[in-house]
Amino acid sequence: MNVQNVKGTQDYLPNAEVVRREITKILEPTFIQYGCKPLETPILNNQFKIKDMAFGKERFEKFMFKK
């Protein structure tokens, strides 16, 4: 079985994640101090919402499950 990340996502190894979190702890209060609001973007979207919004079932499956 070939396991891959979802396109557009990335895994961070523990050492890199520790550094990322430390940077976030430093930067986040600074941004808030200057009036910025928090923003979180979902990494993955619900495939059923995408299908219902823009595609018929056949077109959606062709789009989502390309080989």
C-alpha cells in the first residue's frame, strides 16, 4: 500500500514541530497586541460538501479519485 499525505498538507517531525510552536508562542501575542484577530483555516474539507456544492456524483468522483 502506498500511503501519501493529502495534497497540500505536510507532516512535521517532533523537533520541527517544537520549533514551530515556540515561534507561534512568540508571534501570536505580538499580532494580537497590534489588533490582529486569530484565523484558522481547515486543512481538509468535507468531500460531501464539495460534491453537493459544485459537482454531480460522477464528475465529483472523477475529480476526487483521479489515478
